[in-house]
Amino acid sequence: MIIAPEALAQLSRMDEARRQVQRQLELIDRQITRRATALVPQQRKRHGDRRETSSDICMVLKRYRSTHAALTAERQPEIDALSRKLSRQDQAIAAHHERQQIALSRAA
């Protein structure tokens, strides 16, 4: 049950390519979150107020969510393309594993 070194090298390259695409998707998500946070200014307390009201907090959250959704929509084509690429890579890795299992069972 020995796997050929070429097959291991190919699988290693496939796994690294998949990790890179996954990192790109995570980076986009962090960029969107960071930008949405920066675009929604923090509401400052007024001198007489001891704490923010519930409606103030709800408005900030509502503004953040709508900003986040708009930023995500701007980047959606890129996110979709990377997601499709990730899916294809997962399928290719699974097929590679399956081919190796078949080859190993024939060799045995």
C-alpha cells in the first residue's frame, strides 16, 4: 500500500492551491468586515447621557448590517468565482483520492 511519490507531490500541490484560495476568501471577508466597521462611525455619548439607548444601538447595528451587505454585494462576483474554484478543487482532490484507492486496490 505505497502511494507513488509523484501522486503525493501532486496531492500536496492541490492541497496548497486549495488552502490559498480559502485564504483569499477569508481575506475578502476580513476586508469587508473591517471596511464596514470603519464606515459606520461610533456614536459618541453626549455629556448628559449615562449610556446609549437601545434604539441608538439598534440603529448602529442596522447601519452596520446594511453597509456590510452592500460591501459584500460589491465583491460578490469575486466571492462567487473563488467559491466555484474552491468547489472544483475539492472535487479534484476527492477524485485524486479515489483514483489512488482504486490503484492501491488493484495493486493488492
